Amino acid sequence: MTPPTIIPRLVVPDPDAAIAFYRAALEADLASRFELDDGSVTHAELTVGGAAFSLTAEVPQWGLLAPASLGGSPTLVTLTVDDAPALGARMVAHGAVVTVPIEDRPYGRCEGRVRDPFGHLWIISHVTEQLSDDEVRRRLSGITAPSSTPATTDPAAVRRIVPDLPLADRERSIDFYAQHLSLDLAMDLDWVLTFVSPTDEHVQLILIRQDRTAPVRPSATIEVADVDAIHHRLVEHGFRIVHPLTTEAWGVRRFFVEDPNGTVVNVMTHVH
């Protein structure tokens, strides 16, 4: 009798890009890959240590939707490793974003949450203490989930403003900003790089070669609380939208608008 197994299957817009990311960031091994006659990847299986997960291409007609098409991922994948912060840093270096800091928790684990470039959420964890269930319950007593009430009702509440500079030489740019100016490389999607101050995560710099889906390169990125509301407001007041409101495959919802000076601004929010 075959023992039952459970293997998560992640729907992604670009399976081969996802395979490359997971092999580099998670040091996963590609166990199998199958494609249809049209070249679309219908199944790929990867392994990390003794654990397995699979990928399939997004096909809306079949009800296969990636997180960006759903407005975010409804599931969490937990990966337990020897060094959670180190793995988290490696994932970020390859384009992931930390959404919950990876740090020691009262229930005997060091863990946090990371969103990969395809919108899937991972809990990266390692054990710090061997605790009984009763001890975990004792330590968790009195801890409540954060309120779902937004901290602000202003849709224009600005979370960050980042200059977008042109990217001509990726390798030399990484060397210049990371090695010589001591900035951390927080995101690397090849065509776009994000650098972050090691002492203040809100101090950032973006370099863009050619935007992946938009026809122009913005000069600045402004992250807001409610990108849909701001889009509606700017359209209503007649500002020129140069890239439509779009949920992108790498986990952001954004649009490009031209300000009164002709400067193109990327207005966005992260999709969780």
C-alpha cells in the first residue's frame, strides 16, 4: 500500500523563472519538469533536502491562478532549515521581500515570513528551543493577533518614496552600491535592482534597465496605502496614465502617471 503524501503545488506565471529562483535561493534540486506541446510547463518538481514541492504554469482558463491574479497568496509554506536568517537573506538577494521579520519567537523558533518574486508566502524557520506543547501554550497566552483595523484611512498615506535611476551595467552597479557604498541588495530581478540602507529599511534606491511590462521607465516610485483609490483620484482629475493599474507577477500593484512636469511616477503598493 502506497503511503499518503502531501506535496504543495505552486501556481506561477513563469515556471522556468520560478525554477531558477528556487534553485538559486533555496538551493533546491530539480527532480522533474514536463511541458505541453505549446511549451507551457504543466509540472515541475523540486526538492529541498528531503522535502518536495511542485510548480505549474498559470492557466486562467483551467482555474490555475497565481497569487498576483488573486490579489495575494491565501496560503503559507513553512520551510524549516538550520539557519532561517541566512536563508531569508539569500531569498531577498534573489528578489524576495521580507514581510514579517525573521527573528526569535517566544514559542521556541526563529522565523519570519518572506514573499517570493511570484507572490507565494514562505515561513522560514529554525528551532531555537525544544518545548513541550504545554510550554508553548503558556508562552503564547496573552498574545493576540494584530487588529485588522487599518492604522490610517487616508489612501494617500505614503509609505516610502524611492528614486528610480537607469541601469546600464548590472554587475558594476551591484559592486558600486553594495561594495563601495555599503548598501544591501534587497531585490534582484535582473532588469531591476533595489538597494536598502543597512541601518534604515526606508532609505532605498532603485535601478531599472527596462521595465518588464511598462513602455517607459519611471523616475520615482511612491508606495501608498491604497493604490486603487489614488488611481481613481488621478484619473478623475485628468492626469495622464502611461501604464495602467496592474497587479504584477512580482507582487506589486501599480500604475505609472505623468506629473505636471512630464515626470513619470510609479505609484504602487505591495500585494500581500
